[in-house]
Amino acid sequence: MNEKRLLLAVRRGQLTARIAAQRTALAEHSQAVKSICATGDQIGHALHWLRQRPLAVGAGVALLAAARPRRSWRWAKRGFFMWRGWQALRSGFNALR
């Protein structure tokens, strides 16, 4: 009976060491994902900031339009067509439901 307990204790120690090694490997491999997630979080915070301050966004767009009217008009047309395309896709997907 003691031999069985000894074998179980040895096996438990081996498994504990294996788990520790796996945790270390996982931590090392997750560093790349961590930096990508941090970038995504920053973008999310920036979008939240922009949504909370529409006046600042409007002022920036107006400033760009005044500084470069031709280029601003081209980007406005592109943005409008992208928005219309998105609206069409979204309504098409909603119709499929």
C-alpha cells in the first residue's frame, strides 16, 4: 500500500512539473497575442473617445475640408459610397434572417 502511495506521489510531482512547464510555455507564446490585444484596446479607447466628442470630430473634419477642399471632397465621396455599401450589406443580411 505504501508503494502505491509513493508511486502516486511521484506521478503527482511529475504532473505538477509538467503543468508548470506548460504554463511557462503558454506565457511565452502569449506575448505576441498580448501586444495585438493591447493595440486593439487602444483603438477601442480611441473610438470611444471619438464617439463621446462629436464636436471635436466635426471641427477636425471642417479644418481638413478648409485646408484641402479637393482632397476632402474625394474622401467624402469615398466615405459616402462606403457607407451606402455598408448599409446595403446590412439590410441584405437583415433580410436573410
